[in-house]
Amino acid sequence: MPEKSWLNHQRQHQTSRGATELLDMHHNHRDSGVTDSSSQNYRFPPGIRRFRLLSRRQGLGGSQPRKPNQANKLHIPPEFYQNRRGKAAVALALIWSLTIIGHLIPWGYWLILGLTGLLVIQAIRIVFAAPGGLDINPELTPEELPFVSLLVAAKNEEAVIGNLVQNLCNLNYPSHCYELWVIDDNSSDRTPIVLQELAQEYQQLHILHRDENATGGKSGALNQALPLTRGTILGVFDADAQVAPDLLQKVLPKFEAEQVGAVQLQKAIANSNFNLLTRCQSAEMALDAFFQKQRVAVGGIGELRGNGEFIRRAALESCGGWCEETITDDLDLTIRLHLDHWDIEFLDTSVVLEEGVTNWVALWHQRNRWAEGGYQRYLDYGKFIITNRMGVGKTFDLFGFLLTQYILSIAAIPALLLSFILRRPPITSPLTLLAVSLSLIGMFIGLRRTVSGGNVASHKTNSPDNLTTDGDRQYYPPLSYMTTLFQTLRGTVYMFHWFIVVASATARISVRPKRLKWVKTVHQGTPTLKNHQ
């Protein structure tokens, strides 16, 4: 369409213009003899081998990174996003029918037991995988640093937007090598006023205001700002995010591998000690971090989480930008990146703090949105997934998590009903036992990784009273094994809410018309934890 062609032209123009301006800026610094901190050699952590972020092999500068074969380029027809209700109803009927049949045939239980055995093998591979890491260059000049664009879609965020802007505009990275775009999505509170005041203080801050007729939710906001950005690497944050100053030093080396299309930071709960619910969310984040890292290690699916995600511009544009037909832009983009043959890395050496919801009503609405958006991607891209476009490793990994996260919950209603009628355990019992066991193991190891040795995210499960000072360094001491076990058991019980959420969300999609609405989580503002790096 002419409109899409024009948008692509604008994106190419903006990218080219940004790269040219940045190069001119670097030359001007050298010619004028400026010796401030921005123009001096920039040091990454020492003791590791050298590599160049902007080498032609890696393609983070003027050269292009690896691109998918044009003949195999991902193309999603618009009709793939239509009739989700019909596809969800068919899927629901099929899962329920197979569950009923499995209870009635003599060998149904053994079939499920055999399937569980295959998943156990994959689970063992995941749990015992040894995650690798990338070495980075100890010294880079400004000419070798990629330009980074940070984006934040904000709607009525006056309580937190000021802290976020101050945090992101004070990163330990040359100020002329990155920019911050805040997209004000027609806020009705003081968000626009706060942003205008901050723009007078920070030269990296750019503001884009959207009117009341703007569409597409968060995806639409990000797409509208994309042609205005200059970065070869794009970072996306929620308005309540807080990060360590050395964030970019740790993220950018992940893009050394040319097949890496995106990197997701580990998420942590800033207000974890507020109440029982936020403590359980902290344990849930530790579980998610464990499986993210382990799945990537075995060649499985790395996933984006919306907050603290970094995307290679070439990969994003190859996939067509953010999808405006979804309520979870991060989960949707995850699948499209993998279908387009990009990898997603996970970074646990730096975390992004965010507010956890503090009451069950807010949790119910938030998790229903996550569950519905996560399920939508299987409905939308099921044809591509089934044809093994991602490869055997990623496809089987995705199937395992689809089975334990969604199909098991959907099948629970007929399975429990028939179990009561037939007076025998549900045939899904082996799968349920596997899912609960993985939750226990993953959460325990995830919590130990999080808190052992005063790790970067250790504040998630500690009280501020436990903060230990060693000279100029502040950290949290490791928790005892019994404390970790208690938090694991408590967190696993809490995780059972997902069975109810998923069963409810998938059934609702099957009977109601498609609804696309950006329902944001209300942020109250959490005091920033100092020295959390």
C-alpha cells in the first residue's frame, strides 16, 4: 500500500539521517579538541577480551547485520489477525473433546504418560543446561559506540515519569550517543507538564504527544515514534522502570552475535516488601528469569517482557514493527522475531525494577491481559509455528510451554469433571505434576541465583533492614536454604492462580468479540532503591 511504502521510506530516511548526524558529531568532537567525558575513550568492565561493537562483521554501525533470506522473509497477511473468536472456539472444543475421549479410552492415560516422558527429557535439558555468556571490549572510543534510542509509552504516569526520565538520562553512556523518546498518549493528568519541565533539563529527552484519536495502544504509540528515532538499537521501558547506570554497558555486547535480534533484561519487583502479594510476584520473577535463561541455553525460545527490552532496529523493521492488533506487544513481537529467524537473548546481570500490583483485583486484570495476549499469538501464528519455521529446537520448546501453560489449564475443567464422575485421577495428572515440579525447582534455583553472593537483584527477597555495608559497597547477604525453600513453597502456591486465569481468559476469547484496548496498570510511585547494581 502507498501508506506503508511511505512509512518504510520515512524509517529508512530517519535511520540514514541519524547515522550521518552521529558520525558528523563524532568528527566535530575530534576536530574541535573537546576532551570532556563524552569524547574520551569509554571504558567497559576490565579483564575481558576485546571486541568491536561496530565492526563490519557485527553490523551495529554502518554495515548491515544478518538479514533473513528474502525468499523466506516473514510476511503476515492481515487476515491472520481476524476471527480470533472462531479460532479460539475451535481450539477450546478440540481440547475439551480430546480430554473427554482420553478419559474414555483405555490407553488414554498411557498416551499422556508417554507425552509427559518426552517433556521430562526436555525439562531435564533445560534445568541442567549451562548458560553461556559473551565477552565484551574493555575500551571503546565514541566512534565505536552504537547510537541507542530509548522509548517509553506513557499514559497518565505523573507519579513515576519524572523518576524514569531522570534515571534514563543519567546513564553511564555518552549523552550524545543515546536519546530518550517519551510518547505521551493523550494523558489527562500532569504527565505532559512534568515532561515539558524535564525537557528543559535533559537534552536527550524528546517528547511526542498523541491526540485522543490515536489508535493502536502501546504498539501504536511506539510505531508512531519509530520513524523519529535514530538508534540502531532500540530500548523499550514502562513508565515505572528503574535501571542501573551501567545498563547499556551490559546490554550492548549481547548484540555482538549477528543473529541476535533482541535482548530482554531480568525484571524485578521494586516494592517487593509491600505485602504478601508483591513478595509472591518477586518469586515469580525469579522463576521467569530462571526459565528464560535456561531455555535460551538449550536453543529454545527467549521471550520479551515489554519492560527492559532491547531490539535491533533491522530486526524490528524486518518483522514489520510493533503489531497494533494485539494487547501484548512484547509477546507478539517475540514470536514474530523467532519466526523471522532472529534470536532473543536474556540478560540477568542487570535488572529493570518495576512496581508490582498490590491488590488481587489489579492482579486479576493484569494477568488476564497477559494470558489473553499470550494465547492470541498461538491463534495468530499457529500456521507458521506448525510448519516448523522456527526450527525443531524452538518449536518443541514452544510446544512444551504451550502445553503446560495453556492446554493443561484449558483441559482442567473437563478433566476434573470426568475425574469426579469416573472416580479416578484426571488423565492430565502427569502433566500437572510435571508443571508443579518445574515451578518448585525453577523457583528455588531462581531465588538462589538472585540472592547468592549479594547478586544484583537480591533486593527482591530481602528487607531493607538486611542491607549490608562493606566499605563503599552495599549488598544483601545470601538467604538461608530454609528461607529460600519457604519462599519457593509460598510462591508455588501463589502460581496456581495462573490455572484459573488461563482457563477464564481462553474461554472468554472463545465467546466474545475481539476487543483491543490498552488497559494500563496504575503506578503509584515506589521509592527508588539505592545502590541496587
